[in-house]
Amino acid sequence: MPLPADIAARRRATPESPAAALRHNPGDRAWATALTLLGGALLLLAGLIVVELGHVARPALKDLGLGRFLLSRDWDPVTGSFGALAFVYGTVVTSVIALAIALPISVGLALFLSEMGPKALRPVVSFAIETLAAIPSVVYGLWGLFVLVPLLRDAVEPILGRTLGFLPLFAGPPIGLGYLAGGLILSVMILPTIASVTIEVLKTVPPALREGALALGATRWEAIRMAVLPYGRAGIVGAALLGLGRALGETMAVTMVIGNSPEIRASLFAPGYTLPAVIANEFAEATSALHIGALAGLALVLFGITLLLNALARLLVRAVVRGPARAAA
């Protein structure tokens, strides 16, 4: 039975689906194939890195044992004893300190630049944030060594010791070099990353959300708290995890201020070590296959921590996005 003329005309006017258009357009099909190959190449490259690191680390892991390597805190190349636990601990502690300091400051800067700051002042603050992102890591390390460490040793750590010394985190002699110095310098380094991404996230908030909250009698801060921040939660979480990823892999600046001691201590004033720092410091001097394999094993551990955090980030962002959707339903 032939279709009425108006229905046939509407069907002819309906655009093709993207999949159908892709099948009928050779140029689009070639472009999609090229993008797929590029994406697969990235996965292949990551796989090759893991395979090569595993090949180099296999003799050490076989000799030491995976459990002993991961859970032992003893690192002594002279006696052939290698344990990664002290370095994992230092990496996690400094990164958590950096994120705890940088995240609220970055979100505050983003809110200031996107919601509340005077328009004449916003370019100045944005330029300062971009400048922080462009400073090389070794310059941060020198600044930390000659400015931050003396400040911590002579002023900050003695005050924290007198007021909060009953806590294990702030006990011990104030030497300046240590977990606190490493975490502080990392917080400065990851602040531009978190702030820049958060600013872009807040720019995507629909103006109707702000206007609706203000129309209902909310103050500017209440509109930000109840309308803007909930909308941008997923993006802010993603920005924080991007900053955390940089903190985990930072090498030079942390190496210069953390003290480079392969020990596990509760005090933030104590010197420590991180995974990237020990790899950078000892790889050029490693002569035995066991030592080189242990360093490659540390690289695998760092890769695994990064991969785990990325997986957790995806789950967290998905949960954050699902929350407002359920609330709206």
C-alpha cells in the first residue's frame, strides 16, 4: 500500500543516522578508521611499556618475590635487599597532602574568576595561574630548597610542633626537609591544573541555574552552593584527579625537598622518599641486574597506582553524575 504523500515527504526529509551516513560516505569512513587506529595505537603503546618494564623487572621480582618486594620496607642495594613499601608510602603521603591543600584553593580561585571576581582583576589572576603552570619543575625545586625548606624549619614546623605536637603527624624535630615540604611544593605545582580545569567546568554551568536560584531569593553564595557546585561536581572531581595524577608522577622538585630517606615515619616533619625520586636518583648508578630490575619494578608499581586511580576516578565521576540524576528523578 503506497504511503500518503505527506508521510513519504517527511521520511525523505528525515536525515540519515550517523551510522548510516558513515556507511555511505567514504571520507567519513576513512576518518573514523584513522581515529580508531590512533586510539588503538595508544593502548598498544601503553601495553608495550608494561611488557618492557615487566621483562626488565622479572629477574628481580622472581628473586625477591612479589609479596616481599611490595611489602618490605628495606632498600639496600649493597646487600641486594629491595622493598617498595617506603616509596609507595612517601608517594601517597605527599600526593594526599598536595591534594588536600591545592583542591580547596583551586576551587576558590575558580569560583572567584568565574562567579564573583571583578572583571578587571580576572585577567591578572588568570595570568598568574598560567605562569605557575609554565614554571619548570627544577625551578620549583630550587625555590623549595632555598625558600620553603628554611621557612618550614624556622617558623612553620616549630609552631605546629608546639601546638599540635601531641599528634604523631606533627611530632619530631623540625628539619624542613620531609613529607610536609614535598606535599607543599606539589600543591603549588598541581594548583594551576586543578584551577584551570575547574574554571572551564564552571563556565559550562547554564545561566538559568544561577538565575533561577537568585530569582527564588538565594544569595550569590547560596546560588553557587546549591546550583553551580552541584552541577559541576563531576568536572571538579575529574580536575582533582588530574592534579593527583601529576602529583604522583612528579620527580625533580620532590627529590630536592623530601630528604630522600627510604624510611616510613608517621611524622610529616620526617624525611622520606617517593617512587619517581628513587628511580631518578638511582637508575644511572645501578650496575647489577637485580638493582635495575628492582627499579623497573618500582616503575611498574607507579604505573599500577596510576592505573588504579584512573579506574577509581571513572567510578567516582560516574557516581557523582548519577547522584544529581537520581535526585532529579
